[in-house]
Amino acid sequence: MSRTVSRHWDRACSYLRDRQLPAAKAQLESLRALAPEDARTVLLSARIAWQDDHVRVAAGTAVDAGHAAPEDAGLLCEVIDTLLETGETTAAHGLLDRPAWSQTDSVDALLRYANFRQDFSEQAAALAAL
């Protein structure tokens, strides 16, 4: 992961948390210039569309982010959160079967994975992840 892309991603997420949509959009444009196909770029586009009340665009773009996401459990957590927020539960559930979950050593990602499994009433899988 490029440090520059990561820096723009972190700033954009911070702006979105603070509801500074114009600043988040500026970071999105920077990300599009640096890494247009990067899953974080696509995911940021979905999050901005959601905050801009473009629900259908946000949902479709979140699904695209799921397709673009690499085998990175932390990023998959972010994509799943966005998919669930936009109502794309089937796409979110599909990401729970990705190999990244068995390859990660991130405790935070595994805890979130277990929570996602529990949200889908898959207690045995949630317990196994824990």
C-alpha cells in the first residue's frame, strides 16, 4: 500500500467522520488521480455518495468496492460496513468467505469478522473466529 494513497485515505475518512464533505471529495479526487482502481478509492466514492444522499449510487459503488477489494481483512471490514449501511447484505455476506480472514493476524479484523458472522446468525463461525 502506497504511503501517499494511505495518507489520502486516512484524511478522507477523517473528513467523512467530521461530515466535511467538500474536503472528503477533494481527497477522493486526489485518490482517483493516484490510484483510480484501488478499492479504497471506490469505497470512498461509495461513502461520499451515501453522505450526499445518492443511495443507489452508493449501494452500487459499494458493491464495486467489494469486487475490487484485495485480500486485506482490514479493508474488507470497511467494505462490509459500507455494504451493510447501504443495504447490500448479500454482497456483504459474500465477502465473509474470502481467504483474507484465514490469512490475517489482525485481532481487530478477526473480532469484526466474528461480529459480522454473528450479525448473520452464524454463531458457530463467529465462535470459530474468536
